[in-house]
Amino acid sequence: MRRFLQGRVVPGMARTTGFPTSSNRASSLHLRWDWGPRPPELVAVEVDLTVVDPPHGDGADHLYFWALQASFSGGGAGHVGLQHHPAHPGRRAANWGGYAAGGGGELSGTESPFPSARNNPNTRDFDWVPDRPYRIGIRRGATGWAGTVDGIVLRELHAGGARLRDILVWSEVFARCDHPSAAVRWSGFAGTTADGDIVRPRAVHVNYQREAAGGCSNTSSEPDDAGGIVQRTNTARATPQGAVLPLD
């Protein structure tokens, strides 16, 4: 599943019911990290992901994917995160996968130590629980780029380069726009430089998949009182497209 940042919302094309009409029948919302005028030379990035309102009701029968994404300086990009996935035990999984540059297809990688009910190399059985923060990370490994959850390596992707760039987090939802509301919280945004310094983005830029591209218009990304950002489905959109949300 490729990830693309979409353009501005087209007025007068609200979609609040039914399934998204995008090519993969998903609606996505993104938070792109803003480091200021001189982005750091990053070798690792991390963020806390908490599923605060898990999918339920009719929405529980569909895939939800929440991930941290980065591009590799050697080409390609990867995304690591948690999934509500009906085909895995307890409907819970973790994923670390990516794509080569220039439409080169999925990146290969090492075999994960976690089992997979679908024998999928990227998506593995992972019994996450709601209301518990998981530290999601990307860093250089022994043979490629490692995707981690709470410091545990899911696997490594075979991609080159020594730096990470274009960092963002996102929710990708395959449920109907009017299925019961679900939400995740992002917090603890951080990166590590080549010198070993811990750096933090100053803000995130809000993006929603355009209704014209099949997205739902009733998704929202909103700051909370503790300095995190909550991404929610089936809710009034309180934060407009293109907004910049400062981070504490």
C-alpha cells in the first residue's frame, strides 16, 4: 500500500457516509514533521502511538493502520506501526514494510521473529492493547533499516542510505466514513542525529486525503492538553487542511 500526501480539500464535496472511493478504498490523514529551516541529519526517529478508541461495532470488521513513515537517503521509504486487522489473532498486528524508489515495488527484508497468520512478511501478529503507549521507531540495523516497537525489532528492510528524511505519521482507515469513531494519539515526537543528539520537531503540518481522491471529510487531527495529537474518524473536523500544530 503506497502512501501519498494529498492536496487541499475541494469545497462542496463532503463525504461523511459510505466507504472511501480511493483506489485502495481507504481514507488517510497525515501529520508531517516540521524541523524548522534546517532539518537535522537524522539516523533514527521515534514516536509514541496509543490507540485511545479502538475500532468497534461495524468498524471492527475493517483494517485500520497507524504508522510512522520515513524516506531513506538511499531511495525508497518505509512505514512501521500497529494495525487493527481482522485476519490476525485478536484483530491485532504490527507492520514494517516499504517501497523502493521510482515504482520499484515492495522492499525485501529479513524474516521477522513474530509469526503471521497470513504469512505476510510485512504484517505480523502483535497483541497490542488500547490505552497503552507503544514506542514506534525506525533506525539503522545490521543489514538494513529496522522497524521497532518498544525497541523490539520487527524485521529489517533492505534499503540503502545512512539518513532519514520526510518524516510523518498517519492513519489509514478502510472502514466506512460513518462507522463508529476510532482514534489514536501521537506523542513524544523525537529524532536522533548522526552526532547522537536527540532532537524534536517544532510542529506538525496537518493533511487530509482529498474528498476528490476518495477520502472522508469527517476525519480530524487535534492537539490534546498533554501535548499530543489525536487523529479521529467520524467526527467534526476541528482542524483545517494545512494547519500547523506546534509541539511542546
